[in-house]
Amino acid sequence: MRDLLLTRTSLVWLLLMSATAVSWYMSTLPTVDVVIGGSSMILLIAFFKVRLVVVHFMEAGHAPAILRFTSEIAIAVACLLVLAFYHYGSQLVAAGFPVS
């Protein structure tokens, strides 16, 4: 039983569940002016979880280097775009950026 619980997959799963618990706890904290910072941390944790799932459960970690590099870059770009649109979305709409 101990060998089953101490596998790499089990440890990654435990890390994913811990990150989910931290995100949930952060979402319940009373915030005053730190709403943007707290939300950004929750989004960063979410993208960290995406990276863990892609690397460990979708087996990009065992793929050729170019595929792993491409998947890591795609996750990083998606994270940066989501954070940028989250923080600067209202300014883009005000500047006339088409949203629909």
C-alpha cells in the first residue's frame, strides 16, 4: 500500500489537490483593495495546475524536447494573455478594441 501511495502520480495528484484547496481558501478571504492581486494569484495557481496536468498526466514530460518546449511556451503565453486581459481589459474596451 505504501508503494502505491508514494508514486510520482500520487504526489502530483496531492499537489493538485493542495493547490485547489489554497485557491479555494484565497477566494474566501475578505479583501479590500487586494482583489486584483488575489485574483491574479488564483489564476497563476490555476495555470500551474494546468502545467502539472499537461506534463504529468498528458505525458508531455516524456515527449520529445520540442513538444515539451512548445507546450510549456503555449501555457505561459495563455497565462500571460489571460492576466493581461484581466488587468487591462477595460482599457482595451475603452480604446475601441473589438470584444465581440
